[in-house]
Amino acid sequence: VEGHQTRHDPHRGRHFKPQRLHADKAYDRADLRRRLHGKRIGVRIARKGIESSERLGRRRSVIERTMSWLSGYRRLSPRYERDHRNYLAFLGLAAALCCYKRLVRLTT
């Protein structure tokens, strides 16, 4: 949460902070909830022992599916590359291939 950058709108000259945080039960901590509430960020975190995290799955499934697609590329999984620039280049290439495969599947 601390490392999340705000978006900047160059046309209006303003910064935008996130409106809501969706997270699973691993982030169910009172101090995190208080800190986000203090920053006026809405929280949707499944509570341990009370709530099922399945309702959060509608939002999380897109990210988890994308991570699953990217993990299919062998070179990215164990991170063979030591140089971060090479790793990011391979990550971009894998993302482009995933998008291309998805586009082909949707158009045929």
C-alpha cells in the first residue's frame, strides 16, 4: 500500500489516490484497516473466520488469471535473469504474447 503511486492527470494537474482496496484474508489486520481509513481509502478485505473470500474473487480472478498466463513462460517463473532490465523486457514480451493469443482466440 505504501509503494502505490497516485495517478497524475496532466490535463487537470491533479493527483488521484485509489478509492478502494480489495484484498484477501492475509491482509486482515486492524492496523492496516486504520491506516487506510485515515487515508480515506475504502477497504474490502475478507475477515478471518467470518467471511468467505469467494466474493472478492470477482475482482481478483482477472489478476490471478493474468499471473497464471505469465507463469506459463518458463524463463519468467524462477527469474533466471539477474539484470532487472532483461527481466522486464521478457515480462513485456510475455504480456504481449498473452494479449496476442487472447486476441486470436476472440477473433477466430
